[in-house]
Amino acid sequence: MTKKLILLLLFPGFIFQSACDDSSNGDGKDSSSTNDSSSTNDSSGTNDSDSEINGNASPGAGCNAATWPEDGPKDIVVDGLNREFIITLPKNYDATLAYKVIFAWHGLGGTAEQIVGNQWWGYYNVKEYADDRTIFVAGQGLPSADGETDFKWDNKDGRDVAYTKAMYDWLNTNYCIDKERVFGIGFSYGGMMTNTIGCQLGDIFRAIAPIAGSGPVSWNGTPPNNCVGRVAAWVVHGSADPTVAPEQGERSRDYWLGQSHCATTSNSVTPTPCVQYNNCDAGYPVYWCLHDGVHELPDWLGEGAWNFFSQF
């Protein structure tokens, strides 16, 4: 019987429980703004996997910098709104190597601190498998009103897409990122946000992993008419999800199948029960992982998502 972790995230009429209650960033740093002191480039070497990533990378503007901001909490102003996020750098970060970037989005009522987490479930457990080859970013949604805690990704007037683009630009300026390997993952409302950025920022993101989400749609539910670029997609949903119905996940899957011009046939792949659709456009595969569960995270999620992202 597979183990599952149920998150404490509030949706109308239901509650999730979470073990993600630690805001540490993995390296023990706790910088509080983008004006924090910088670190010097004192790494003593690279490993083979870093070299492989760098071999065919598209280095960003921050590569070869002598100093860079410490990781931890950051804030930027986007269209007059103060927005927060958390950066987690790899150990022995080296500005001469270009790193993958994974943006992670929380669910309704969640926080960036919960996404960072610790131990088994940090960044949806993807960090457990990333082996210090990736820069992680945990976004923070906005509440419906000051003082509320219903943090969400409604993207009203495009504000969350603008925020994501601003974070990407900040990362590109300050760190050595691989611009061809930027990914997104999120659960529930975070899955909806993942689909949104896959649509509207497909010229920046290479692949996405929406979990128990829906979309992509605009903030008021209209069909997308402003998608740019394309992404590969790894779509995960519970067959007995009472919160975001499986049909919503199927609509997301079908949208990405159409974008990649895939066939309706598929083959089983790891992890079980995922399938990969046939004859998708080269470089833009679509996977569908319908697991036997409710509105929750399957225990194979972290490894599966990392393996999916790592093929690019």
C-alpha cells in the first residue's frame, strides 16, 4: 500500500493536512530581501552531473559573476505589489555552471515556507532527487484581502504571470541559470498556476508538472487565448479526487495533448501508473499519471517529476 502525504491547504468545504511546517532553505541561510549580502565564488570543484548540465546549456546573464545573493526569502515589487519568494541554491553553487531552475507553487491557503519544507517533502520531494543540480524557487501567492490567509493564484489582471516573469528576470540577473531548462510544479491551486505559466510563459518554461489541478484558464475561467511557446507536460491526478474532479485533470491533459499534436494512444512508463502518449511533437512529450487516490500527493511524485524534468 503506497504511502501518501495529505497537505494542510484550505479549499471551500474541505481541509488538507500537511507535514510541511519548516521554512528552512536547506543550507541554513535566512536572508530576508534581495538586498542581502552576497556570497563569493569559493566552490572547490564540480561533479560530473553538473558538467553534463552545463555542456549544452543556455547560460543566463548571471553566469561567471564573482558574487551572488545568498539564498533564502526575497521580495520584489511587481506592478506596485510587494511579492515574496524563497530561493534554495545548490550546495557548492558555482557561477561558472548553468543550473536548472524549478519553480514550485503552493495550494490555496498554503505558503512558500511550506513548499520549502524539510526532510522528505521539500519542494514536493523533488529536491530529494535533484542532487544539488538545481536552483529551487518557492512562490508566494496573494490573499484576497489584507490580513486574510487564503493565499492563492487567481492571476487577476495577469498579476501572477507578471510576478513569475519578474522572478525569472531576477534569477537570470543574479544567478547562473540554464535558460533552456526552467520548470514548474504545483499542487491543487498550485497545479492550476502551473498550467497557467505553462500557457502564458511557454517561451520561458520548458516543462511543467501540474498535480491535482485544472486549466489552463484565465482568472475568470475563460479559455486561454494568450498562450505563447510550448511546454512538455507531466500531469498527475487522483482518480477519486473529490476536490478537483478527475475530469478537470483530463481536460488539462487533453489541452497539452493538443498543443503537442499527440496521438490518442499511449504506453506505460515509470512510475506506475503513468503513461506517455505516442507521436507527440519531438521534445514535447505529454505524460498522464492517474493514481488511485484522492486530493493528495502520491509517494512516487518527487522521483517521477525529477526524472521527467531531467530528460530535457
